Amino acid sequence: MVIGRRHSIDVTDATATVTLANTVSTRDVTAIRRHCRAIPDRVQTLQLDLGEVTRFEGRVMKAVRGVVRDWRRTRRGECRLEFRSALLVARVENH
């Protein structure tokens, strides 16, 4: 599922992966939050892939943390954030 021109959500039986790229605005995060709420209840794991992000506008990271909080609260599932670049690979997991 494509969100805007730069972002997407891929859903399998157990995992939803949100891939963000280029510039991310609060408007993008609002759309992501809406799409995440529509993901079937059987999906318990949310992955946020931020590896292709080049810039966050304004208070976007606060909004992204809100998506993660909503997911944990409504799904009681795990969340995983992945940051990748040429120099860094980091994964933050919450079970």
C-alpha cells in the first residue's frame, strides 16, 4: 500500500512494515497513523523502516513516537524501529 509518493506499508499475516523515504512531514505521519489503524487485528508486529529518510520536518519524530505508542496500546504487540544509512544500522525493539 502506497502512502503519498514516498512512503509505503507492507502487511503480511503477522507483520506490518512502514517504509519512509526522503522528507517526512507531520502530514505524512498523520496518514501513516490512519493506515495503521486499518491494518487487521491479527497483525501484531509493527516495523518502521526509516533508512531512506533524508529529512524530518518540524516535530515529526514526536509524531512517529505517537504511532508507536498507539500501536503498543491497541495491539499489545511488539514494535521495531530500524535506522539505516551508509554509516549506521540500528534497531530498537520493544516487546
